[in-house]
Amino acid sequence: MRKFDVFLIGVGGQGIGLLSEVLIRAIDYSGQKCIGVDTHGLAQRGGIVSSHIRIGDVNSPLVMPGDVDLALALERHEAARALNYLKDGATLVYYNTSWQPLPVRLGMESEIKEEEIEKVANMRGIKVYRVKYELPDARMQNIALLAVVARNNLIPGVEPRHYLMAMGDLMSERVYTANKEIFERILEAI
């Protein structure tokens, strides 16, 4: 089984933990071996949250910077940080919003712009999917990213039905119904 590494990064409260668990279960439903681990830090206070998922015959759940195939980021600053984890020619999917980290709010650093991410990605041959949809709830941004991953077959061997099965395992019926609607709408978008 070919190794495939996924790195997820966001800010506490954005749903990285749920997105990670959905991905792990979907990969499992596809019949592939995978392991993963989350790091939470100061997640409840808006700190960085990251998840590492490895598919194939691997022994450690931690991905190595510069060796990741797919990175998912839930905002622009974290997308810029995720670029350091991607190997040349890999793929970045990020939600095009900004949660302004403390140094930006304090005026010590400038806000990351889309063009800065694109410039680095272009120099390294990284394919970028910039995601932005009208959602009924900002907490659905993780599902929007998931739908883009599914629509573009970004994780080998995992089909849309696997993602839906995993979502069904992890969400109440009411939450699942709302998220499934968003997932399917984005999945079918051209």
C-alpha cells in the first residue's frame, strides 16, 4: 500500500478534530490502513490545532514537514503554515478566511493574503484549492473542505460515500442532515 500523508491545521473551535475523525473513518471504510494523531495546544483559546493522518504501511502517526501529500487548512494563516509541511507538487486545500492570530491583531505582523500563498505554491508546484462558500453556519467550513476533497478525489481510494458513512457515525441525525446537504451541494457544484 503506497504511503499517503495528510496534514490538517486550523484554529481551536474550527472543527479540525471532527474533520480528522471523519477522514480517518472514511479511509477505514475504503479498506485502507491508516493511523492518525491530533495535537490540540491551546485549542479552546483559539490556539493552533493540527492533525496528522498517514495512509499505508507506516509505523508513526506523525507526518514529517516537507513530506506531506495533502494539507487541509481552515484559514489563510494556517494555510501559509501548512505549506511548510507539503512536498513539492503536493496539494493544499484551504478555507479562504482569516481568524487573525494575535500578532496580526496587535499590528506586529501583517495579514496573510491569498496572493502570498499562491506565490509560494506556484514556486513549488503545489496545487491549491481555495474554498469559500455561503454556509448557514461557519462551523460547516470543515465540511466544505471535506466536500472539495471528495469532489476532486484528493485522497486515493476514498469515495464520497465513505465520507458520508463516516459523517453519519459521528454526528447526531439533525447535524448529519444539515452537513450532508452542504457536502452534497458542494460535491455536485461545477
